[in-house]
Amino acid sequence: MYVVTLLSAPGKGPLDAALATSLRNAWGGGDVVWLAPDEAVEFTIPVLPGNRWEAWDDLQSWQIDLIIQPSEGRRKKMLLADMDSTMIQQECIDELAEEAGVGTHVKDITARAMNGELDFEEALIERVALLHGLDVAVIAQVIENRITFMPGGATLLATMKANGAYAALVSGGFTAFTQMVAAKLGFDENRANELLVENGVLTGQVGRPILGRDAKVEALDEISGRLGLIEADVIAVGDGANDLGMLERAGTGVALHAKPSVASQCDVRINHGDLTGLLYVQGYARDEFVFAN
């Protein structure tokens, strides 16, 4: 048995009940269940439809996300999340580069690396080198003035943790940022790369070993093993090529507002919904959400 979930873009207009019913009827589904009025709905189907991706394409034009997954074991015991452009709306290295006067060049490298066009570690080393000499105090200024949280993140964390889940933030970004994000949102632990500092300025080097794609998979294995969980118990979320390993291995891997080359390799894609979509994907209704203070 499979469950079909339809998610509308928050604030972009209500999810059409007739559309949900029509799709249910076309696929021989069960009762339509509203997880949130006008925003999220689900129904079960007996087999995967052969036209699922054609339907997905059609619904994208309506700013509606379509997710189909096995109905068993949807509610997860662990969240493994990327940070940049996932839990926050920016790429932290791009924001530091703006302060260093090399923003345009670094943004281009970041975009290509996240799209899988460049080796992640080599691209990170190249970008960090361009930050050489930047006053370390700028990091705090960037956090204060440039970093904003992805909508729905606090609710995602509060709801999953209230239901006994463990949350880990694993980023190819930097510890100065993950520590702040983890503290604000309630992650149980965070892992990232370290920007090396000497005499109060960035040296242009990053600590080794570099946390990239393989390290995110290793984090999934290590943390879930420590907690006595299996991969099927994990929901992972990310947007870049360096997230693909953990997205493929997790029980549910969510490509959130991901680069096209990344989304195309993932069965669960949220292009329009916010981070609360990860709760709907797990079968939480809105009246089960825990809203963080």
C-alpha cells in the first residue's frame, strides 16, 4: 500500500479539493484525508501509478507538490538535516564572501558545486581561500544581519522532538553557523567544517577532514547506530549534490527546493512547500504540530 500526499505552497492559494478527489478517483485510492485545510491532503493507493511523474509535472504548474511513498513506517525517529539553503535560506560561505568583496565569484562556485558540476571538497577549499584575511568578527555580523531561517523549521524540530525523535544537523558549511542554528532550532547535535583562525582573522584554510558527501553518510550511519536505529527510521533533508548520499540512504530522503540535478534523483521532492512539508509527508496533521515559542 502507498500513500499519496499533496502539498500546496503556503500562502499561494488553497489546495483544490476537487483536484485531490479527481486524482484519487483516477488512481483507485481510498478516502481523502485532510491533514490541513486547503494546504495538505493524503489518500492511499494499492499500487504505484505508471503516470506518477507526468502527474507530478502537471501539479508543479499549480505550485503543488506530489509525494508518493510506502504507507508503512512513514513516521520517523530521527531527522538528519543539511543547513545551507535547507534549515537557513542562505549559503553561509556566500554571505561571508560578500563581506570579503568576492561574493559574485564565490556564489558561482557554490552554485556549480551544489549542482554537482564541481568536486565539493575542491570547491570548498577554493572558496575558503578567498576569505583569507577576513576579520573573524564578521562571522557574528553575518549571522546577525544576513542569516534567516527557512519557514517551518522550528515547527518541524519541535514536533518531531515532542514525538521522541532525535535531530542532527550535518552541514558542509561551518561550525560557527551550525552551532547557532542548532541552538536556535533545538537540534540535538551538529557537525560541520571549521574555518581556521589566526590572530583574529581567517587563514583561508578549512580544518581537515572536510565534511562533504561521504561524511554526511557516515553521520547517518554513526548516529543511527548509536541510537539503535536503522536507516528506515531516518528522514533526511537537503538541497545539494553533497546531500545525495544521505538522501539515498535514509528511509525518506527529501529534496527541498533542490537543484534540478539533485531533485531528479530523489523520489520525495518538495519544491513549493516549506519545512512543515516534512511533517505532512510523515502523516502528521496540522493539529498535531508543536509550534516553537
